[in-house]
Amino acid sequence: MFAEHYLLVKNIHIALVLLSGSLFVLRGLWVLLAGTGTALQRQVNRLSYVIDSLLLLAALLLLIILNFTPLSASWLQTKLLLLVLYVLFGVFAFRTKYSMRVRWLAYIAALLCYAGMYYSARLHQPFAGLVS
């Protein structure tokens, strides 16, 4: 049913990945360097949530189109594990109740998880082929 739209969905997914990552970098630097609370910042956060939701929808469509089970490929298992870590580190980075040092470390760890997800997906190798 969706198979004829595979290339379109894949390209949308990739574009959303890059947009989501770029917004994460922007939001992280904004929060860690300038602080929180501006109206524009809240709008950027909402935009980020919309993009991330669309990204998840595109990923699910790809799984359906390819009739793929997420746990059948080690690179996809790695990507899902890194996604969970990315979200957790992102939460630590954006919460003001943690020290600035913890927040910066969490932000850097989240960026490393993002890079790991990207390269694992790109190369179809777990942990971007670093661990084999």
C-alpha cells in the first residue's frame, strides 16, 4: 500500500532527522548559554516536538513499508537504544535543577548519541561500525 512511496517517506525521514538534530543543537546552546523562558524559545520547543512526532511517524511508516521488525537488525537495535539514551540525556541537559556541568555533559552525551544513531543508520552497522 505504501511501498510505492518508500523513497518519499525515506527522504522525509532523513530531512526530519537533520532538522530535529539541528534544532536540538540550537535549543541546547540557547538554554545552556542564554538561559530559558523566552516566548520565542517556547515556540521553537513546540516546533521541535512537532518535528520529532513527524519523525517518529515517518520511521513507523518505513518499518511498515519494509515489513521490518525493529529487533531483527542489530544496527536498528543500536539505533533504538541510542534514541532512548539521547532523549534521557536531553532531559538532563534541559532541566535547570541540575548543575551546569551536568547539563553540559548530558548535552554532549546526547549529541554523541545522535551521531551514533545517524552513522549506525547510514552504515547499517551497530555503533557506526566502531564495535564489531
